[in-house]
Amino acid sequence: MLGFVLTMLLFPVNPTFTHAQVIKSGPPSCPGVALTFDLCPVRNGTGYDQTLIDYLIEQKIPATFFMSGKWIAKHDQQVKALLQIPFFEVGTHGEVHAHMPFQSEEEQKQEILGPVRLFKTKYSHNATLFRPPYGEFNDDTVNVARALGLQFILWNVVSGDPDPTLTASQIEGRLKRFVQKGSVIVMHANGKGQHTHEVVQDLHQHLLPERRLTPMTVSELLSCGQTAP
Ligand SMILES: [Zn+2]
């Protein structure tokens, strides 16, 4: 028995079913990173970081957005604009930004499905990437997402951009420490990140080229290295 436990600890080739479904990064051999931006609902302000989006578009930087249903309902024009950019990918982020682990399986299903349905019916968009609000989940969340055919996307680098006490250089310092091949970086495009635009500019102009890393959408990052050039 002890031998078995040790084997499991030393060689976690079969991580629990749950964790196998939760994606935090791309292949470690991939010379790319995914810049991901959550569009969580906001009470005040426009809920849209136009300067940041304009910069991503001008510089043709691939990016992935996770939109909550509440946010989509208030940002029809912005949703349409983002869906039109060929190097952007759009996934969902729950309906009302609920704390999943406090909800029943059925409640979680409705929370996840809200924006997925809205995308299909109103925008003819098939959103297959899902990121749970706050990054919180339990086994039900993973099972429901899988049953709905969604890919469960977390991150492995936290920018901390919505924290008003962090300066741009503190956020940049954090990214310098953690960004590497295959990284998925979580940021915000709903205006919560006061320095997000500045930080992305620094990433694009300095950190990524210095490390020979290319920004990719989440789907590109996940299939990176799997297809012949
Ligand atoms: Zn969020």
C-alpha cells in the first residue's frame, strides 16, 4: 500500500479525472503565451477598456476574451466588434459571475449556459472556451462544462491587474518572474485594470520579444506544436 501511495506521489501520470480537464497552460515546449482578458460584469464605468482593445487591434496582438452574460447584455456593440477581429478568440465567463462552489450542479449549469446560449442565438458564435468566475470551481463545475462540450480554461500567471494598489511596474515585475513558454496570463479588459494597457504594451514591446515568445489565442496555444508547419 505504501509503495502504491509513493508511486502515485512520485509519478502522477494519472492525475484525478477532475484536474485532467482543467487547463492552466499550453505545452511547455511551445514558444507562445496566451494573453487572456476577462470581461466580468462591472457596476460602475463603461466596463470596456477601449484604449487596451485599440492597442491590441493596432498591433495585431492575438488575445482571448472571456465574457460574462451580464457583461454581454450591456455591451452589444463591443461584443460584435471583438467577434469580428480574426486574431481574437472569445469564450464565456458565467452568466452573473457567480461563486460556483456555492451552487448546485443545476445552478452551475444555468450559470455556465447563459452566455453560451446568448452567443449562439444572438451572435451565431460557438463559444467553446469557458473560464469559471474567480477561477473557483468544484467537481460539478468541471463535469458540467465537459458535458456541455466546453474547454475549461484557467491560467498559470496572475497579473493582478484589477488590484488598485499595484503599480504598472509591480505588475510587470510579476510577469517577468512568471511568464514562460506556454503561459496563460489572466488580465482584465473591463476597465478594472488601471494599468493593463501599459502592462500589455510593455509585454509586447519588451518581455515577449526578449524571451522570443509569441502571443497566441488560447486555442492556438493548446494546439501549439501539434501540427506540422
Ligand atoms: Zn471574472
